[in-house]
Amino acid sequence: MNFRKYLKLIYFFNYTSFATELEYKANFFIDFLTAILGLVGSIFLLSIFFANENNIGGWGFEQALIIQSIYTILNGVTNTWFSPNLTEIVKYIREGTLDFVLIKPIDSQFWISLKKISPSGLIEILLGISMLIYCVDLNNISLNVQLILFLLTTLICSISILYSLWLLISTTTIWFIKTWNATEVLRSFLYIGRFPISSFSFYLRIFFSTVVPITFITTIPSEVVLGLTTFWKIILEVIVSLIFIGFSRKFWLFALKYYSSASS
């Protein structure tokens, strides 16, 4: 694989997306305001759960804010890359334009995953990072190289799992055209990720650790920040993310064998 070529393509993809977004500069301020209001609304909703309780599932309000900040970062990543790209697979299938993707001299999965970005999602990522930094100070957490390394590792794994889930659902478009509802269901499940997983019942914790791995996506990175996780959990998240990435890749290649092109 020619990495320089792919890095150059990413640069051009991003440049084109930003150039398109800057055609309507007022949208930036609207997106910024929307992101702030969305974050404020989420914090307000979280505070309601703590109105009559000092902690939920062993988590205090200040600690739960860390989960909210991790969720905001991951939701920003979803809105920046996954949503604007992977939902387009439906359009490619319906219009037959997936043919033009497949004949390009680059990997098709790379193209459909990174062709464009939504700069407005970057605002959410920055807000999430800012909130996380504030929460570190609020909880009197001492940052060190090991903590930062573990946090980056678990965040990358969380993003990988999220991407794989989106790709798996979007790929089923080759057989089932109406997959938009499925992605909305996934968003609903991920919405739960802003709350401590230990606050749910035993059976729900099992469900959110296996079927829809919310535990690995938001809770473990938050536990890393608080120093509450163990090393084996971090290793387990790395293994789970590799399994998801590997399976989603194989599933994409498998699905392409059943794709009937517009010319066939």
C-alpha cells in the first residue's frame, strides 16, 4: 500500500470539505452554537439524575461528567466522519455509483469511509476535549505519561469499534436498502453511553458489554482517566477493537461479492 498516496488523498478530501463548508460561513457559527447548546442540554439532563442522589452506580456527578466529555468527543468523531460518509453507501447502491468507487485505483473501503468530513463535528470534538480537561482539574486528577497513553489507546479503540458498527450496518445496504432506521437505533444505544454502565441492571450490563459494546466505547476510557480501570480491561478493549475492525473489513469484502453493479 502506498501510504504517501493515501495521506495525500486524505489531505485533498479534507481540503475539499472545508472549502465547501466555508462557502456558507454563517453555518459555522450556527453549528458552534448548536454544539454548545447540545452539550449544555446533556449536562442538564445528567444533573437531573443526580438531583436526589449523590452517586449513581458508584459514580459521582463530577466523575460522570468525564463520561459525558468522552461521549461528546466520540459523538463528534461520528458526526465528522462516520455519518457523512457511511450513510452515503445507500445512495451509492441506489444510483449505481458504487461502480465508480470500485473501479478507482484505491481501496474502496478507504474511499467510502473518508471521502468527506463534516467540519461542524470538529466543534463537538474540541468541546469534548475542553470539557475533559476541565473534569481532570475538577476531580484533582494528576496527569502522567502512562495515563495519557492509556487514554489515547482506549479512545482509538473506542473509535475503531464505533466505526466498525457503522460500517457493518451500512454494508447491509447491499441486501437491504432501508438501513437508515438501523443506524438510528445504533445512535439511540450509543446515547446510553453518556451514563455510567454500572448504573444499569446486571442483564443490561451484559448486553452493553457484548451485543452493543457501550462499556468499551465510553466507560473504560472514563475509568482510565479516573484511575479506576485495570490493565486487563485495556488489553481486552484492544482485542475487542481488533476483532471488530477485522470482522467489518472481511464483511465489507464479502458483501461486495453480492453487489450487482448498475451495468450488470
